[in-house]
Amino acid sequence: MAETRFLRDYSPYPFRVRETRLDVTLAPQGTVVSSRIEFERTGAGSLVLDGGTGLRTRSVTIDGAPVDAAHLAMTGETLTIAEAALPDRPFTFAAQVEIDPEANTALEGLYLSGGIFCTQCEAEGFRHITWYPDRPDVMAPFRVTVRSNLPVLLSNGNPVAQGEGWAEWHDPWPKPAYLFALVAGDLKAVSDSFTTMSGRKVALNVWVRPADLDRADFAMEALKKSMRWDETAYGREYDLDVFNIVAVDDFNMGAMENKGLNIFNSKLVLASPETATDADYERIEAVIAHEYFHNWTGNRITCRDWFQLCLKEGLTVFRDQQFTSDVRSAAVKRIEDVVMLRGRQFREDAGPLAHPPRPDRYEEINNFYTATVYEKGAEVIGMLRRLVGDDGYRKSLDLYFDRHDGQACTIEDWLKVFEDATGRDLAQFKRWYTDAGTPKLTLAEDWDDEAGRLTLRFSQATAPTPGQPDKPARVIPIAVGLISQNGDEVLPTRVLEMTEARQDFGFEGLGSRPVVSLLRGFSAPVTVDRKMTTVERAILLAHDTDSFARWQAGHDLAMDSLVAMARGGSVDPVFTHALGGALDDESLDPAFVALVLRLPGEDEIAAEIAARGATPDPDAIHQARDALAAGLAAEHERGLSTLYDRMEVPGPYSPEAGPAGRRSLRLAALGLLSRLDGGVRAQALWDSASNMTEKMGALAALVRLDRAGPALAQMEARFGDNRLVMDKFFSVQPMAAPPARAVPVAKELAERPDFDWKNPNRFRSLIGGLAANHAAFHAGDGSGYDFVADWLMRLDPVNPQTAARMTTVFETWPRYDADRRARAREALERLAALPSLSGNTGEMVRRILAAGT
């Protein structure tokens, strides 16, 4: 079991690193890393450096002289040189170590991916490369020489010299070790340039395998778009002569923001109409923007310690959300972000893995790269912006960059900037960073017909979470509007600031009782408990001027029907009628209508049933959702058929928001209509589609109907050698299959020779695909639990980081019936009993099991 680290124990490192020099001679099994680190003492203490068990240390010197063995202590994880052996003046520590990239299946530090040397150092991967103070508050400029006969040799910063078999790079901007990067391999680049707002020309390269060169153009365009947007929206200019992106196949995360050398999972770089969906294109654009935006919010200003991770990640997620909203549809983007937040982060908050955006303790920092840190961290910044206004936000960010450039900062530094720039007291607001859990906002309405006065009576409460039983009131910005019974807007959006556990807000001079449009734009990450009639929700779905609130009304109508049906009731006819109105409204954005048509997911329905105090039945939920989809298709067949035909996108493929939105609506209609026609339209679309978006939409419908055999054979025949398309092949089958077929299908796929389970993308495709099939994963016989647990046991010794993250599929196990709980516990206990279980996975399993006690 790893040692628990506490925020309260933070102390500054007693040395400053003036410069770091690395000389790396690459070899698959015997890479030699020579380091020279210039230290200057800033406090009392010994020199303590971090290192991994894979380092084979050849030499250690201080100012060129070997360190006396009496003053040197070396364990598997630290190297300590006693204070008595260190000079009083600045000194140079040097070490030479040998490492084995080929054996590094954990994909942390320096490793090989299909013959390409690459690194992943966040959070603590650099210690697997050489001895170093591997902590984010130790920052230094790096000078790196890479030696290899491979044709492309890259590292951070600017290229300064090269010769046959070597290249030297210099990064003049101080950075922590987690931002170090090195790549070497047989690569080709799509190259371009960007002229910054001050007139500097920056060389841009997207490096890929030669066979993938024709699928890298979109990534380059996304990079240039990101650079232009950051200058316009935040006034941030790029600060090196070159910006490199490299795509690799084996990568635990999506991408990494290493200074000047971003390393990406290839699925977030490579795209063509024949191989990538609209969702892939949008995700590529967003992640490239995210990693580029880190240049200022993460690199130039980083976090003091890993407890402050949400400082860089929450802010950068918020920035990439703004970017996508600006270049695509702001309304659709907001709804999609909320759907993801509720599906991942609310679930996290409600279970054993709950933690605040800034935790006060952790065992394995890799386990805290969570939806709470990223997505909830972004929501907290969105609330802050809402409270101080656009001008206050821009003024605060300008001060943040001016005051803290080149520093490693804390949440306190961040909030102090806003206080100084706007004059607000943010002491209470800070609870959003320090308190776990999702607040529940309860609304009661008092209407005085005689006085024309509406009083909104709010209360807030946050349920206990592990280690935090009591939760004081938070600042909650509640954006509201008022809609008349005939659909007119009576009151445009007003933001109410709730600061007490109970608080009233009044509205005077109203002619008749309005319908309250609540939490417009999803102004705070809370759940809402309010009594509304289906007619009131139908009014909001038809007339609300806020797109999110309008979508929410339809979503709530669908949820009420699904919960009722799963518990033996029937669909509300008001919902089906109101949905027809949305289908007929040609003024609406097709992408928005597609979201209205998307029924709540089965896991979300289960969470809602549990929140209402009942035990969810996965089989009943699946049957209810199927029945509602079939009923909607039957009632609106004519309108859906018209939409399906009208939303066809003629001409060449474009991933832009307009045509992508039309395709999303067309496929939403197809998903419903295929329940009536037995898959005739889906097969026809599969046969005729020229882009992967429509291919995958058709294929998912065919898999659900168990009629996908020929289409899957054609897919494999055409794309069998395309790694990313075959990931889709492995994912769609268990995910979309009828629940009774999903586990057998997953087992068959796992036996295939191309199920490269050591590759994180392929593993997540199959195992994650099954886990996403709610009724199959929670099968009453426990087969879903057993299949996933068996594969996690196999993966953990090879790649503990990916295994640990996949354990989260079990986090909701206590909400189900006694038989399912028993089977899930048995699977988890088998995993926990693995003698060689890693600290990463061990921590997660212990926390998940604890929820059932």
C-alpha cells in the first residue's frame, strides 16, 4: 500500500535548479541517460532525488567527484546525499543511468511505441528516466542532446544544433520535470507556420508515421486555429520558435502538453472522412486546443504540488470549452458538456471515489486525473466568471499571467488574483475547491396572485462524502428566467447569488404566474429538486429562450417517463406530443434537435431511480428505454422519416458544425426508425455512406438488431490494418449488442489475434465498450463483472495506470439488488486479492469496495 500524502505536509524544496542538462543515447534495451543538474541551496537539508526501480545507476558525482558511500543512500525510489557532503556554494550533481524502454509496458517515463521512442512524464514519470527532484515546484531550463541513428530526434524547446546521429534542443523557459519530452523515430511531418500577433514566425509540425501522413492535415489546421484564438480571447502569444506535435499509438492518456513538444494518442491526431467520425474530428480539434492552451495555463504557470492539479487542468478545460463554443455551436457544446459532467463527475461525487477538486490527500496521484479535477474544475471557473462578469474575468486573468508567469502556484494564488482584480471576497466560494460532493438545490415557489409576486424559496444541501461528513453552504450562482404560460419571456436571464443554506428571492409586478426557467446555461454544477407539471416542462421545451433550459425540460420529461416505465408505469403522452413539436420546428439547430431526441442513458436512469429511493433493475431499465424509443418512432414515424431524408448532407464531406449537426440529427432519426423497419434504412446507409460518421451510425443500429454480420465483415476486410478504425470495430459490438449477446460477443473478440490488450486504446475499446452496455455489464449472473475483473487482473501487472482507471466502471455497484451486489463484490475481491496488485489499482479497488460496507 502506498503512503498517503497530505496537502498540509507540503514544504518547499531546499534547492533551486539553475539548469538541467541531459545527454540521452537511445537503445531499445539499454538507453544511457547522463544528467548534469546545477543546484543552488535555498534552505537546509540533504539533497533528495526521486528515481524509479528501473534505473541502473552507473555513477553519481558532485562537481565531478564521486560521492563518498558514507554520505550516499540509495533506495528503489530515492537517492539521498547528506547535507554534510554538499558544498555551501552552487554545485553540479551528475549521474549516469541505464534504462530499458523496451520493457516499459507501463508507458510512464521513456518507452517504445511501435519502434518510436517517446516519453510520458506527468505526473511522476521523469523519475523513471533519471534521478531528479521530480516535483512540479522545481522548475529549470533544460538543454538536451539526443543520440540515435533514427531519422527524427525531438525534445522540448528550440533546436540549436544537430549532426549525424544527434540533435541538441534548448528550452529557455523554466519547467518542471513532468513537462520534459523526448521523441525519436521514423516519422514524417505535415509542416506549416504561424505568425504571432507580435510578428514572430513559428514553425509548426505534426509528426506521424509515414503511412499516416495523409490523415494529419486537420490536426495542423486545428493547431493554427487554437493559436489564433488564444491570442484573440486571452492575449496569449506562443513563446518558442517551433511547435511540434507527435502522434503515437501507445499512450495512457489522450495527450500531453510538454513544452513545445506535445505528444498525442494517435486517435486524437489522425483523421480522414473515411476513418474518423464527426465526434472524432471535434474531439481532435478540442484536445489539440487544450494541450496548446496549456502553454500558458500549465507550463508558463504550473501547479505548486499535485494537490493543485485542478488549477491547471480545470482552467485549461474551461478554455478549451470556450474555444469549441466559439468555433462551433455554443448551445450544443454546453449541453454536451453537462451531459458528460453528469454522466462522469456526478457519478463520481455520489460514490466511493468522491473527492474535492483540490483534494487534501492522495496515495497514487495518477488516480486523481478525474472528472472532478478536470470537468468540475472547469465548472468552478465558469461560476467564477459568471460572478465577476466578462470584464472582471479578463482583468483577473491578465493579472494572473502578469503576477505569476514562471511560477508554480496554488488555488489560493488563483483566488487572490480575482479578489485583487475585482474586489470580491471569495472565502466562501473557495469551498467549491475544498469540499467534495454535488450540492442539491431544492426550489419551492410561492405565488401571490393578488400582488403579482413570485417568491422562489431555495435551500441547498450536500450529502456526506468519504472523509467529509459536514458541508457548509456554498456560493451558488443561479441563473433564472421567467416564461409566461403562452410562451413569452417575462424576465430575461438574471443571476441570483445564493450564499445561505436557505434563501428567498422575490419578483414583483407580474401579471400572471410564470413558469420558472431554472439554472439557465447550467449556471452551477448542482442537482435540482423541484415540483413541475408536465405541462410546464412542455412550455419550456417549446418556448424557453435558453437552449440549455429548453433541452433540460425535454430531458426531464423523458426521464420521468423512463423511470415510470422501468417501475411498471407508462409513458406520459405530454412528452411524446412535446417532442413532436421540436421535430417540426425547422428554426432549431439540427444538432440541438438531435440532443433532444437522445433519450437519457441507462446508467443515468439507474442513478435517477436510486436518487428517488428505489433499487434500479438494469433489465427493466433497458426494456423501458427500448420500449420508449420504439413508441416514439411509431408515433412520429412520418416526421422522423421526413427528417431523415431532409438532413442528408450532399456534396463532399466537411467536419464543420453545420453539416455535422445535420448528420447527427439524421442518425438520431435513424436510430429510432430502425426499430420499425428492421434495419432496412441502416443497411442501405451502410452500403451507400462515404464517411465514417454515417457508417458507424448505421453499424450501431445493425448491431443492436443483431444484423451486423455482413457489415462487420466488410469493415474488417477494408480496414483490418487501420488501428483506429479497428478500435471502433472492437467497441461498437459489445456496446450496442443486445444485453444477452454482449458478454459472449466480448469474449469472442478477446480471443482474436488482433486484440492487442497491451495497447490502451484497444483494451479500452473492448472492455470499456462492454462496461458501457449497462444491462450487460450488470447482468444478473455476474458474467459482465467477471469478464471485466478477469481482464483487469491480466492488465494490472503490465499497465497499472490504465487498469486503475478502468476499475471506475465498478463504482456504482452498491446501488443494485443484493444478488448483483454479491456478484460484483466477489469480482472486486478477486481483483483485490491479486498478490502482485499494483498500488494504483489497489487503492481504487479498496475505495470502491469500501462503499459496500
